[in-house]
Amino acid sequence: MVHNLNEKLLRIAAFIILLSAILYMVVPLVAPWIMAFSVALFSVLTVSSPYPGKSIRGKRLFLLQIFSSLLMIASTYLMFKQRNEWALVMLCGALFMLYAAVMMPRELLRETENENDKE
């Protein structure tokens, strides 16, 4: 139940991040506040759900997710300062997060398969 709630909150926060990036073109004074709230929620949920396995690669992917969250926080700061580089920083963070989100389940599956083969 809690895992499902965290997943839903992560999806909602990610959607609000996208909306605030689009909203920045229309209302650049309001969008950073919405972005700050959603990035804070997304970062807290990401940090609070670490990699459940024991492999080094999975733990590195989790650190990549934390780095991606830091990039999104930096992007929010740049958005508050009305610097256009925020979009580039956000894109880098999103790409790192996407890579980690795709590779972590694969790594966890491979790790469980290796444990099952040893038994």
C-alpha cells in the first residue's frame, strides 16, 4: 500500500514538474514556486526509496537518481533567477533519471535471477 502510494506521488510530482516547465512560458513568476514544490516532493520520495538489492551497479544507479534530483533542484534555482539555462539543467537531470529508472528494474531482476541460480 505504501509502495503504491509513493509511486503515485512520484508520478504526480513528475507531471507537475512538466506542467510547471510549460507554465514558465506563460507565467514566469508563478512557475518557479510550483516547480519548487514538485521538485522537493519528487526528491524526497526518490531519496526515501533506496535500491532494495545488494549489487554495486544498482547502488550506483540509485546515486545517479540522487544526482538527478540535485540537478532538478539546481534547475529550480535557475528558474527563480530567470536564467534560461534552467531548461538545459532540467533536461540533463531528466535524462539521468530516465536512464536510472529503466536500468534499476533490469539490474534488480538480474540480481534476483543470479541468486536463484546459486540456490
